[in-house]
Amino acid sequence: MFKHIINEKLELRLLEARHAEAVYEVIEMNRGYLSEWFPWVPNTKNAEHTKTFIENELRRFAHNNGVSTGIFYENKYIGNISIHEINWNSKLSSIGYWISSEYQGLGIVTTCCRELLNYAFETLGLNKIEIRARTDNVRSSAIPIRLGFKQEGILRQVDYNNDRYYDHVVYGLLKDEWRGK
Ligand SMILES: CC(C)(COP(=O)(O)OP(=O)(O)OC[C@H]1O[C@@H](n2cnc3c(N)ncnc32)[C@H](O)[C@@H]1OP(=O)(O)O)[C@@H](O)C(=O)NCCC(=O)NCCS
């Protein structure tokens, strides 16, 4: 088992195929809430789909192309946080996240982002991390703002979900801006 302990309650663990049932259970419990934001939710219909996702993400990690980790709180899987595909030429990537609705508002995702930013800048040696959120996703945007990202622009109609297009706001943080935090 590969894990990163953040504090006595919180860990990031590399997801393995054996976690598929637990991950699917949390997606199923949060289906309505998550499908408001993510187009992949309706296509995730059983634990086999989750297992395929985990296997693809493990392949990405093995190819030095980012990492997808499970957020475990008091030893229980409660959500996901990932470093997406890496542009190694520009040393650029982005972070994405979601958490089970009952665990919102505790600072868990902000804390996990901080850990992944240290990993991205210090261990991987990346130069820039972006976080993108739908312009109407105030809770999500609060995270990069809280962590000192700068708003860089709006991407128009880049997200199609529930029969309509949405704009994304892009936040960026440079390695030099993160140092000393
Ligand atoms: C967006 C999402 C990840 C935010 O999760 P969250 O739990 O609200 O975010 P955090 O863990 O950073 O919590 C921040 C809140 O915890 C509070 N908090 C408590 N302790 C804290 C701490 N030590 N550090 C930071 N914030 C803390 C903050 O005051 C803030 O409260 P507020 O939202 O009432 O202002 C979550 O709502 C979610 O999964 N939504 C659905 C999927 C989604 O939108 N994903 C993002 C797509 S871009």
C-alpha cells in the first residue's frame, strides 16, 4: 500500500483495483451532487467501471504522467484528488478534486491540495499548477483563491454537462509563488 500521511486523521493513498467497491459506493451515495459538476458520473454505473478508471490512473502514474489518489479520512475513503496529465516540456499540470458531500466545509480538500502542491513542485519539480473550476462553482474556486493562486482567465464553453455548456475559470500558481508557504 502506497500512502502519504497528512495528519492523524487524513491520508492520501494511491488507489488500487481492490478499492474499486469502496470508491464506487461513495460515488453512488453522492450521485446527484456529483453529477451536477462532472459529466463522467452518469457513465459510472458499477464497480467494474470504477476499477477500469483506477487501472487507467495507475498506468498514468507508472508512466510518470500524474497521479490519482484517494482521500482517506479516519481510514475511510471519502473522495479523490489528482494531479492530471503532465506537460513535461513546460513542467505544467493541473489538480482536480471532489469529496463526499458530508465531509465538505472541514478544510479537507484545501489541506490535501497543499500536500499535492508540495509534491508537484518539490518532488516532481513542476513549475506551474492550474486549477480549473466552472464559473458557477464557488466552493471549488474558493480553494485556489485560499491557496494563493492567481485568476488567469475564462475559457468559454469548455464543459458540456446536463444538456448545456459551461465556462471555466482558470487559476494558476507558479513554483516561485509557492515557495515558503
Ligand atoms: C469543491 C469541493 C471539493 C470543496 O470541498 P470543501 O470541503 O468545501 O472545501 P475545503 O475542504 O477546502 O473546505 C473549505 C471550507 O472548510 C473551512 N475550513 C475549516 N477548516 C479549514 C482549514 N483548516 N483550512 C481551510 N479551510 C477550512 C473553510 O472555512 C471553508 O468553509 P466554507 O466553505 O464554509 O467557507 C466540494 O464541495 C466538492 O467536492 N464539490 C463537488 C465536486 C466539485 O465541485 N469538484 C470540483 C470541480 S472543479
